[in-house]
Amino acid sequence: MDISGQIVLTALMAVFLFGVVLFLARATDWRTYTPLAGAGSGIVSREGGYGHAEKPAGIFRWLTTVDHKDIGILYGVYAILAFAWGGIAVIIMRAELITPGIDVTQALASSMGVSNGQNLYNGLLTSHGITMLFLFGTPILAAFSNYLVPLLIDADDMAFPRINAIAFWMLPPGAVLIWAGFFIAPFVDSVAPSMASWTMYPPQSVSQTAQGGAASSIAQLNAGTDLMLLGLHLTGVSATMGAINFIATIFAERGPEVGWDKLDIFSWTILTQSALILFSFPLLGSALVMLLLDRNFATTFFTTDGGGTILYQHLFWFFGHPEVYILVLPPMGIISYVLPRFSGRKLFGFKFVVYSTLAIGVLSFGVWAHHMFATGIDPRIRASFMAVSLAIAIPSAVKTFNWITTMWNGKIRLTTPMLFCIGFVGNFIIGGVTGVFLASIPVDFLLHDTYYVVGHFHYVIMGAIAFAVFAGVYYWFPLVTGRMYQVTLAKAHFWLTMVGTNLTFFAMILMGYAGMPRRYATYDLITVGPIDLIQTMHVLATVGAFILLVAQIIWLWNMVQSYMEGPRVGPDPWNLEEDGVDSREWDWFDDRLDTALTDGGEPQDTEADA
């Protein structure tokens, strides 16, 4: 795309954004819920002025809401759509890898405006990684925290409700920009999906054309990468705004009975996560700005005759490894919160779980260079990062033993949320132990950039984080909808997800031991090593991926159908009072049901997941 085309595209985007802001400014007053254009009426109550007693109907409610519960639902729906995009991308990639040659992506490439199958595979890989981390991982956790934290700390709402809404509405344009290369590629030859991988390492990310080669001038660069970097910047600003809001809310908006000693474990993990976001995301933002300047204004931040490519890796991983704990700490909080409810006892060693959460938050900023052991950095620096990388496993192990001890001799009920909690613990142990091996410098030299690394972090991301998310979704589904899901489908979802996860990612660990490098679209040129084993493992990994696909289709059907037609639940759908493990959000739910009955509703038959 030449310079005049870029100027026109930028001007059109500016006009569009100005139009959106003007429309929203005229359409509604976000503080009072009172539409200025005559779309209905609103009521303000409570001390803060952010009353939610009556909201506009239809689409205006969702476009203008500042209610933390509505925003939590918006985050959840957005994250599910992103999960679907990232899942479809990886299914195409796994279909490609079932055979050694390039065939599936080659057949799709021309219809998608991409020059060849290799480039399409690289574009899908880049999109999958960024989508799952930035557009699914962080937002799905924001869905839980937005909906639940004010309820758990007895707050009226978030400290800054309108900032909360703005933080969410930055995400949809961010996603459009990140995926824009796929939409524009069929119509503009000089634009393609970014193929720089999710880590965006220079020099590839600085000089790549739409055909995958090296550009000789700025005009030849793939504009899809620029759009992706701008979209990532929006998601980073969104996450930072949300983090500031959560810190302010937990510090300043707690109810009179919620002291620091009474703060629940989920809120502790959200507070720690928010602190990590606040200190790490600005590093990502600065690296992205420098990448954009290098690409479009010929600066030399990351060129070999300037700051160097290793500088980018330091900046990226100083953000990137805390990002792992940004994603895993709230799921740990969900497990620490939900698992005791179905063990019939309180969380064992609550204070130690809190201390281990804080320890992970601090230590996470001292391990980033273990991603760079193979770059040739000073051996003394490598040794110090190896020590901290091994040490950070200790607080994670503390949590694991606390979860196991909580279940020990407990009154365990194998509900669907509990099954996902137990699955989380098992998968997290595998993901954690494989990570400890990578923290050792000699072992990392052997396994760096092989499928072992892919298997390790997917055991953490899919095997642990996604399992905790599903545990939370099933546990709080009655709270959000007032209905119960289909238990048989839910348990089928668990077993298929458990089998698919371990089949897919354990096969990848074995491929890593066999020496199969990651990020390769083909492996037909391999002439040495256990070739038959590698192809067999690729087939098993692809079968596991399709099992996961079937499982998530079952889950989505169950959620939608149960939301529309599921049986109504009572005020204590999990029988928590019987074991003395009830909590504040269910007290709020009980009050909501009482209010509905007072307003003329009728009690209905209830159902539970036994």
C-alpha cells in the first residue's frame, strides 16, 4: 500500500471513530441511563448515582450500560467469539499438520487472498496466539472479575463505572484491527494477515511483506502487521484501565464488613493480577510503539545497527512472562474458591494461598530471560534467571498441595464444576513440572523451540486456565441466568475436553523429545530422526484437537439452550448452606429472587447438578 493509500485509510478511520463518539454522546447519558434521544427512561438510586433499577430496552442497554454485571456479560460474549476465531484457526493448522506436506492451507490460500499455504499457516499461527492470549484469555477473566468482585466485596459497583465501560469498548475495534489482514487480503494485494508470529520478533516483524519476504522499502511492508500492532495497543490500554479500576475498587469500595482479613481468595488474585498488568503492559505498549516507528519511520530501535533485536526480546518478555501469571492467577483464584464448595470444607491454609499469590506476583518479574537462554546472553545472567525460574515453582506447588489437602477427607461432590477443578489440578501439575525442566539451562538448550514448549504452555493455558474458566462458568451459571444447565451434556463436555487436552498436548511433548521444531507448516523434508513417530504424534494431536472442537460445540449448545429453556433454580442451587460454605454472591442472588417474588413472580421447580 503506497503512502497516499495509507493516509486515506487513516483519515477514514478517524472519521469513523469521530462518528461513533458523536453518536454515543448524543444517544445517551452513561451516568444516568437516561437516553437523550427519547428511547426510554432511567432511574438513579444509591449513593454513587449509578442506579441500575431500570435500564433502556434492547440494544441501547448493552451499548450504554455501566452496570458491572452487564459489562461482565459483554466481556464473556466477546471472549467466546474470540475463542471461536482462535479455535477455528488452530483446527485449520492441525488439519494441515496431519500430513507432512502442504495441502489444506494451500487449497485455502488463494480464496483468502494469501500468496501460498505456508504464509496462510503463519498468519493463522500469529492470529491464534494473539487471539487466545489477548482477546480471549484476558477478557474472559475480566468477565468473571467484573461480574463477581463487586458482589464479593459488597460494593455497589466498580469504583469508576464509565471507565469500566470504556475499557470494554476498546476491545471490539482492537479485535477488528488484529484480524483486519484476513478481511482486507482478498481485495488488496499489498495487505495480508501478519505472519510475524505472536511474539512479533524483529527483524521479521519490521521488514516483512505481504508475500512473506523482506521489504526493500517502507511502501512494500505488509500493512496487516501495522493494523495488528495498533489493535494490540488498544487491548493493552483496555487492560490497564481495567486494572486501575479493580485496584481502586478493592481498596476503596469494600463494604464495612469486608476487611482485608475477610477478603475472598478470588478478589486477592484479581488484585494481584491488576498490579501485574499495571507494571507489565506499559512495557508491551512501548515495544509496540517502537516497532511501529521502526516499520513506518525508519527508526533503529530494534535494528542490528541500532538498539538490536535482543532489546526487543527483553522488553517483550518483561511483559510476556508476567502475562502468564496475569492469565493464571485468577483461574487459580476460581479453583481456590470453587473447589472447597464441593469438598464440604473451607480452603485449607487460606493465608498461605494468599501469600503464595503475592509471592508469584513479585517473582514473576524476575524470570523473563528464561525465554532467552538460547540467545547468547551472559552465562552469569542466565544462572540467576534459572534460579528465580526454579524458585517461582514453589508458591505454585504450595497452592497445589493446599487444593489436594482441601479435598482430603472432604465431603466431595462430583458436580461438573468440581470435575473441572480436579481436571485443573491434574493438568496444572503436568504443565508445571514440564515448565520446571525448561527452567534448567542445559535442558532448555535441548528443548528450546521444539513442540515440547508448545505442549508445556498449552497444558497451562488450555489444560489449566480453560478448565478453571469452565469450572467458574458452570458454578456461576445459575447466578447469572437463574437457570441450571443440562448436567449430562456438561459432564460429556468435561470428559471430552479432558481426553482431547491430554491427547493433543501430551503428543506434542513427545514430539518435542523427538526433536520436532515448532512453527513449521510442513515436515516432509525431515530425513533423520524418528520420522514415523513424529507423524503418528501429529495425527494423535490432530485427533485430540477435533475432540476438543466437538466438546466446545456441546458446551456452547448447552449454554445457549439452558439460558433459554433451562429449569429455574432456587436461592441455594449448590446446597452450600448445608456444609457452611455459602458466600456473598449467593446472598445477593437470594435477595434478587425475593425481589422478583415480591414484584409478582411465582416460585418454580428447581434442579441441581448432583
